[in-house]
Amino acid sequence: MWRGFFISLSRNRIMKERVMRWGFVRRAASRFVAGETLEDGLRALRELEALGIRGILDHLGENVESAADALRATEDYLLALDRIETFGPGKPHTVSSLPHLAVKLTHLGLDIREELCERNLRRLIERAAQAGTVVEIDMESSAYTERTLNLYRRLASSYPNVWIAIQAYLYRSREDVERLIEEGIARIRLCKGAYQEPPHIAYPRKRDVDANYIRLMERLLSAEARARGAYVAIATHDERIIQHALRRVAEWQVPREAFEFQMLYGIRRDLQVALARQGFVVRVYVPYGTEWYPYFMRRLGERPANVWFVARNLLRA
């Protein structure tokens, strides 16, 4: 119920215009969003770096409505890559110490024209390769899954510094993972999924999503998948799943160069630090920008605890 409610709010333009003016909501959002400027995002990355945690920089935005807006977003991403490069020397492979860049294809013009989106994305990937870092393609709602995967496939063989997100709540993800492994381009951020999907497309129950997540994670950690070049970013805050991953890694002697843990800014910093201190690669997704409203609503929908966090801020307002 909560999830559907907040996801519907994330798409409501009238509520967006109202809510973004409310000071207490902006303060609550600051837990999950580094700020509204690139400098805010870079500052958060530096703070994480001091703790031994790597970062993913995400300039928030999606579903642009004109080619000019898509170009503007691309230029903003290119500027972010210029600044990322100043973090130090990197190499364009899966364990680059430089911050990664996360992008949504609808921010680059996918709703307008696929060729436009591909041209913009290619510019970012090529610039990221020069800088020595990675572009991670976010997965949006199921309406975009096939087009997103097709675009990734067209670029992944030529550009080893591009990754793709796979959502464990979709029924199709098992087949998608198998195909990417077979093609030798399974460089995957494995997440559970943050959109409201109908039950004929996605598992409606959390326990089924968790079970599928573990199946996909184990497949990507398997010796066969690794032999085909698979790399998995285990993107979850679920301690039960993380402990399961650690047991499998030890049991199967999975090298630490074959996987990493990813989490969101503002959630479970204690767990992030604990894993980093054990020598695991931990990367935190750091969003910034003025278009924080849809992202924030999706975070509220994921966990009731996030709703109570906002409620406490409301009582103080």
C-alpha cells in the first residue's frame, strides 16, 4: 500500500510543484540526496572516500520532453565526468577506484527518440573511458526494460566500462541475466526494483523478490559466470542477503575483484563502513540535483521507516 501510494506521488506533477516548496520535505530529502548542485555531490563523494567507500554520482532527472533538455542533461553529465577525473588516476575496468556515473536513459532522451538517447549515452561512455571510470545505466520501470537492455547490448561489447542494472522483482530478469552471461557482457548492478509493477510482470511479495535476488546473485557469483566475465554489484541493504553473499563468496572462493557491494546515500552508513573495513569494495549511490522529488518519493515507498523519518521532521516543523 505504501509503495504504490508514494510511487503514484512521484509521478504527480501538481504534488511535485507543491511538495518541493515545503521546507520540512526538503530537509527530510537531504538525508537521501546530497544536495542540489554538482558541488554538493562531489562533497559527499569526498566524505565517503575518507571512510574508504567509493561512490556513484547520479545527476537526478528523468523523462525529459525535448531534445534540448536531453542535450542539456548530457552536458551536465559530461561536466560531472570532468570533475570525477580529478579524484585521481583510474582504469576503465570494473574495480576502478574513481567514482562511477549513473544515468537514466529517459534523462538522455529515450522517450523522444532512441537514436538521440544512444548518441548522448555514447558520448558519456567514451568520456568516462578517457577519465578511467564506468557509466552505470539505471533501470527504470518495466516499460523501458527491453529498450534499455537492447541499447546496452549495442554498446557493451565495444565499451567494457558500461554496466547495466537488473531488477530482481521482474519475472524476466532470470532470462535476462542468463543471456547477458552467455553474451559475455554481464556487468550488472543487481537491485530489487523501486517501481510499482503489476503482478503479471513482477513478484508482488517481498519474500519472492528476495528469493529471486539470491538466485540471480548466486548465478552471477558462480564460477561459470565469472569465467564468462561476469561482475556483480550486490546492491542491497538487506543484511540477510549480504550475509548469504558473504557465505557464498567464502565457500566458492570468489575473488574480491569479481563483485562489490552497493548501497544508497543516507541508508545504513554503519553497514557500509563495516564492509569497507573488512576489505570489500563498497560503492554508494550519491544523487544530487534539483529534480530530487521523484527519487525521494521512491525511497519513501521502499521502507516504512523512511516515512516515519519524514513524519518526525513534520512534527518539528
